[in-house]
Amino acid sequence: MTEQNNDVTEDDGAGKRKLLKILLMVIGLLLVIGLSVGLTLFLTRGWTNQPVDPELMGIEAVRGPAHYMALSPEFIVTYEVNSRQRFLKADIAIRTRDQRALDVLTQHMPLVRNNIIQTLSERDFSDLQTDAGREELVQSITEAVQGVMETLTGQPGIESVLFTNYVIQ
């Protein structure tokens, strides 16, 4: 009987050693994970109260809520293409973060609409049919409206011009 008890005691010691190894491996793994998360948060300033400069992160600083102004009525421009009449119908909205800019735009809307129509009329109809041409048109209209705003207020005043409807026929 004494031999049997010795075998059981040796098995319990080996089992405890295996359990201890597994427990130490799990604790070591948790320690490595914790250190990597902590180091990542430290390096990215994830847990500091210090604000991160948005421009350093490549993000444009938000100056306030966006305001939108839909220009009504829609813009309709005709084009002569191969002796055929073609049309562009565009609903346009203006985005700004400055309420005063919207007030100036409202006051000088005839001038703004005139410059937009001139910009639309100067385009070649085939360019308006491509995505690149439409993006270039948005940029040109934005610059035209910003030009009016700079003349009136000394600042661009608006962020961008958006098409809310764009139909060519």
C-alpha cells in the first residue's frame, strides 16, 4: 500500500507543475498584451487629457456646425452641340460655417446667381458628362462664389458648392 500512495503523490506533483506552467504562461501573455496596449495608448496620446492638434493628424479642424443654403430656383443652361439643343439642370446648395456669409449671400443673390450661370455657360457640354468634368465644375463654381464673397467681405466665406440634383440631356 505504501507504494501506491507514492505513485499518487508523484502524479499530483507533476499535475501541479503543469498547471503552474500554464498559469504562468497565461499571466505572461496577459502582461505582454497589457504592456502593448499601454505603450500604444501612450504613444498615440490615447489616455492623456491633452488635445491632439487636428492638423498634425491630417484632419481639418472643425470650426463649428455647417450651414447650408439651397439656391432656388434651379439653374438651367442650354448648350448647342452639333446643331442640337442640349440642357443642363442643376440644383445647387452652398455649405459654410459662417452664418454671416449666408446673410451676405442672401443680400447679393443676383450677383451670385449671375456668376454661377456664367461659369456653367463657359463649360463644354462633353466635359459636363464625365465625373472629372463635374468635379471641375464644382470647383469652378466654388471659386466663383468665393470670388464674390472676397470682393464683398474680404474672406472666401464658403467652404464648397454641392450639387443636390444634376441632369444633363
